[in-house]
Amino acid sequence: MAGKKRPADPSIPESNLKALNPDGPHVYHRYHIETDPAPDVAPYPSRFQVRVGKVGLARHLLREIVHYRFNRRLVTSRPCMYGVFSGPIGGFAPRPKMCVGCLRCMTENPDFVRVYHNPQRQLLGDSYFTPQLVDAVMYEAQTGKIPVKGAGYRGKFGGIGWDGMWTDMSEIVRPTRDGIHGREFISTVVHVGERPSYLTFNDQGMPAGPIPRGFSLPLPILFDLPPVSLLQDSLVRILVESARELETLVILPLSQMQRLGVQGQHIVPLVTPEDHGSLAIPGEGPLMVELDSWNEALFKGVLRQFPAAIPCLRLNFGSGFEEQLLGCVDAGIRVFHLVANYHGRSTDGDFVLDTIRRAHQILVDARRRDHVTLIGGGGIIAAEHVPKAIICGLDLVSLETPLLIALQLAMAHGCADRSTSQFIVPDLALGWGTQRLKNLLASWRDQLLEVMGAMGLREVRRLRGELGRAMFQKDLEREAFEGIAGYEKG
């Protein structure tokens, strides 16, 4: 929605302003994601199976006919308020897709009614992307709303991975600071690019020396490239169009961009040393170019070919990545994309939560943290993981598998490795797929705003590295039980 006009910032390249604000640099827009229902197009197994013994139901109906003296209204009333038994022949042909698991029918008629978890639903996802998380992503992609369970949370309050970290909501300062319903605006804008410690100015008051290059995104989330096996035209076009409408970025191999002819500043080409001789891209140059590994010749080639773009280096979490991180900062890289596998594990088996904290602290100790932008991906599969990853030290996150699940791409087997993961791809319509991803990001942004509102923060950039706003199960258990017989440090 349009608001007050603001003067143009001379330090921001005109191309960046045009990409981020197509209506011109003088028009203020309050960021908003339009949601619209996007129902499933492929059959999705119901949560429950409802089994009714036909003989038992017939006996029950006969008893009611006699007891209520042929009162048709009472005899044909349905015991399920959700419509499970509202078909033409009632309980003789139940509708399990409407079952929410309240168990009223089973409680009132235990002799012939049984409600079970659908085993087909339990096969969705894998050991990390569990069926419960698949359910949440599917609901968010369908509706754009926040999943709410009226019965409350009945699971464990701790665990491994992201479940071992809790956000601290004790810093609530103003009840009106609610990102969804309140009166105060909470910003989710993040900066990507160079951030020097200071600027110098000449006698005329203008910046002296090279002006730092960078751009802003209205959302701390971008789209990572899908597995190589899924680089199909329909999926790639959905990712590209969704990123454009969401005003974020999507990472694609340079060869794929050239083959499909897709272009736009919102597309980040992923280049390899083999691409060194063919870096040309039609249309406007990209805002950012990602190198799949450190190669000095490729780095210099990218700077020559795309002088206005921000070079980004992709690094795998694993042994030695800390030294490589600092070495590449000294070489001139200011944006890093740190990735783990789809289960959030580094090549050493460490979880991404710990590796993010380690990377952040290394840069802090070297006094270089404020000079660089850290993007992280791998294992971020739920809305709550976004603020947790930013608290651990990231500036923004990249998504992979949640996008695929939102588009109803079923996992063929347990999918952890980026290069060998297999998904079953249905027919994907551009409009439907784009709306599903917009719904998903709208729901995740609302949940991010809820977390920041509860902490009393007005912008997501303040959340980065705020470890004082989090509690870690391992640390708390160590403080409470260390020195007690039977306690083993994890």
C-alpha cells in the first residue's frame, strides 16, 4: 500500500531502487503479502481413519427407533458436529476427511466405532521432516494462516536440534507492539552486502572513496536452488515468479537460467569454475551472484562481468569452514551462504544450530561480524526455525524442502543429501504454485512478527545474534545438574 513519499538515497544504485521499488524511489510501500486459498490439487491422505461396524450400527439404530418411538428427527440426528456421518447413509459410509480426532463418536459408541491414525499420513515426510511438520506446512500453504491447535501443545518441551532451543519471551515491554494486530509496525527488512565500520567524506560533504554496495530485502528469507533432479521447467518458473512477487531472491544455476531464458534482478545465478567463460546473462544484471566454491579467478571474473552485483560465496558447514570463512573475508567476500544438508547436519555431523553460532562467534571474535552478511540454509523447515536461526547469528535464511512440500512434492525416501534426494513431482500450474508459496511465506512472516512482538523488537535486524533472547536446553541442564551423580554432559 502506498504511503508517504521519501527522497531518493544517493548511496543506493538506481538499479537496486528500481528492483526493490518498481513504482519509483519516491514512493513508500508497506510490505504486505497477498494471500488467497490454494487447495491441494493432489489427493492428500486424511489424518484419521473412521471405522464403523455396520452390524453394531444397525443394532444401535433399531434400539433408538424403538426407544424414541419412530421419532425420525432424533433417530437420524448425527453425533458428529464436523460432518463425518453426514453422508446420504450416515455412519454406514463415514467421511474420514472431516474427522478432527475429537473421539466423541468413539466415546459414546465404543462397541462399534473406532478412530485410528491414518498410516498413509504417517508415511509423509521422513525422520527429520516429520508428518506433523508436513501437516503444518501444508496448512500454511493452503490458507496463508498460522496453524492453531485449540487443545494446546501436548508434546515434549525439549529435544534435539531446534527443539533444544527456546526463545525468551520475558522481554515484553508494550502490549500494543503486536506485529499482526497491533498499532506499531515491525520491520522485517534486512540488508545484504557490504557494511564498512565507517565512511569518510570530502570537503563538499560527499562520500570519499568507493561507496559500499548493498541492497535491502523486505523479508529475511530467500529461495535456495532445488535438488538437481528437480530442475524442471515448471518448478523453476514457479520459484522465479514467487520470488518476484514476494520481492525476495531465488538461487538458480547459471546454466539453467541460460537454458530457460529466465531473467530478472531477483534471480541469483549460481556459478561454477566451469562457467568462467560464459558468464553473460541477458537483460538486467543480477543484484547478487553466488559462487559455488572459492576460486579467485572466478571471483575476479564475476566482478568484471557484473560490476554492480554483490558476490556471494557458498560454503558447506564442516571441518575447516571457519578458517575458510575468515580467509575469504580477507579476500574481499562480504556475503556468505552457509549450507548444511536437508536434515540440518554438517559434513561432520554437527547440527546447524551449533554451526551457525560458531560461525557468528568466529566473526565476532575477529571483529568482522558487522562487515559481512550471513545467509544460512539446511534444516530450516518450520516457521519457528527462522527467528531461532537469526538469533543464533544469521542475517537471513534460505529455504529448500519446505517449498517443495508446499507444492505437494512427496519425498520418495528419506531426503537428507542435497545431491541425491528424490521427490515425486505432480503437475504444477504456475498460478497455483505461486500462490502456495506466497501463502507459506505470509504465514511464516506473521509468526516471525509474533515472536518479535513478544520480545519487544521493532525490526528483525535487532534480532541477529541476540543470544540473550534465547535459552538452550544443554546449557540449562548443565547448570542445573553438573556434578550430580548420573548426569552426563551431552
